[in-house]
Amino acid sequence: MHSQSDLPLPGFEHIEAPYWYAHGGDLEPEAYGLQVARRLEERILQLGADNVAAFIGEPVQGAGGVLVPPAGYWQEIERICRHYDVLLIADEVICGFGRTGCWWGSERFGFRPDIVTAAKGLSSGYLPIAAMLVGRRVGDAVIEAGEEWTHGFTYSGHPVAAAVALENLRIIAAEGLHERASGPLGDYFARALATLADHPLVGEVRTCGLLAAVELVEDRAARRHFAPERRVGLACRDHCIAEGLVMRAVRDVMVLSPPLIISEAEIDQIVLRAARALDRTAADLDL
Ligand SMILES: Cc1ncc(COP(=O)(O)O)c(C=O)c1O
């Protein structure tokens, strides 16, 4: 993505994602989580706190491979942001509206962002709509500036999309769909997916609400990944599609994000088809 778009842009710094399985080594997940969170503090100090406007992250990094942060990671990030007066932005485009079992992923992980970005679940994808939500502190600053807010898109505030989003949110609340992923259904999903962890190709299965990752590795004991040019994830994705299952490949991490209305019987079907696709991928590799 970066090479196609002349990225990264100046003015944006990145720190390591809390990806324990790949980078945690011998550390316990919580200790590793604290270690990577503190990279934020180190970077702020390097850059000078007055030069850092905000930190942005997804509660669970979705398109990065469903990286579920260890307990305590977000609390430490929040502490650092508050200490250095850096705004905390939660990108809730994937995690928002029930994906992790609460309205917001930040709620699930127990931190309070200053700004939230949201999209997909806002209309359950039925019509295109996205939003940026700001708390009082940011909102008041914008209002007190006494200027017109000049940021916008051609379709900003489109009344049809807004009406669909409002109705979608009404249905989610009325049917309690936002809580399904943290209730018995979410537990069932986690248990069902966990059965795939015994497959010889699988290094780790991660779930958070109705988000899941099945990470494919060459050597489970050593947590060693396949060489990227072998494109094992893409081969597995094609086998999944042949099995009638849409499971995206992020590198060699197979990711799932099923609808909040999924049933236990449909979860069984996902696991059955994923297991068959894993067998077919392993057979390609002569495992
Ligand atoms: C976490 C996350 N943030 C942002 C985006 C981009 O959102 P938009 O297309 O609304 O700009 C995506 C798109 O997939 C996403 O998954």
C-alpha cells in the first residue's frame, strides 16, 4: 500500500503494533504489551511532546491481522497520552458497533478516546457512511475558535445514508446485537475457532468478540512464519473460497469478521470449511 501511494507522508510517526505472537518472544503477553506501549512514550520524548498532536490506533488492529492487544496495553497508552497532553484517537471503523461485544472497542478495552472514527458497522454496510466523533474538549475548542468548520466531503451528511444509519443503530440496540459478541454466542465462536489451533499449519488462533485470526506458520514450536513469496495465506484464502467460505488473508493470517446475527450452526459451518481449506493448503505444501 505504501509503495503504490508515495507513503508514508511526513509528519506521521509509527510505533510497533502490539503483536505478541510475532514479536513477544519469551515475554508474557502483559509484559510485552507494556513494553510496546512504552515505545509511545520514548517516541514522544524523542520528538518533543509539543510536536505530537495525537496518537491513533485501532482497539484491535483488524486489517493488520486481528492483533488483539494484551491486557493493560491500552491503559498504558492512555496514561502516556494524558501525561504528555497528546490526544488519543480510536479508529473504530472495524471495532465499533458491537464487533467486540460492546458498542465500542475502546469500551471493551477500558479506555476513553478524545476522538473516534467510525464507519462500517454504523450502517452495517447497507449504505456508505462514516463519522468522526469528538468529545467536549475537542468540540469546545473548535466551537470557541468561532470559525466555520471547513472540512467536508461531497456526500457529507447525506440524509439518506444518515437515515439508514439511524435505523440500523435502532435495530442493533433493540435486538441487543451489539452485546451478542460478548455473550454466549461470542464464547461459542471463540471455542469453535480454538479447535483449529490443533492443525499443524496453525500457530495461533486469536478471537475478540466476533473477530478472529488463524495465523499460519511453518514451524509452530519456533513461531516461524513461511517466507512471504510462498504466498501461503493467499493459497489458503483460495481454498476457503472453493469451500464456500470468505476468509481474508492478511499476509499468512486468515481473518474473519462474520455478521453479528450469525448463528451457532453457521459458526460450525465456518469451522468445518476452514478446517478443510487448511487441509488442502497443507496438502499443497506437502505437509
Ligand atoms: C480500521 C479501518 N480504519 C479505516 C478504514 C478506512 O475507512 P474509510 O474507507 O471509511 O476511510 C478502514 C477500511 O477498511 C479500516 O478497516
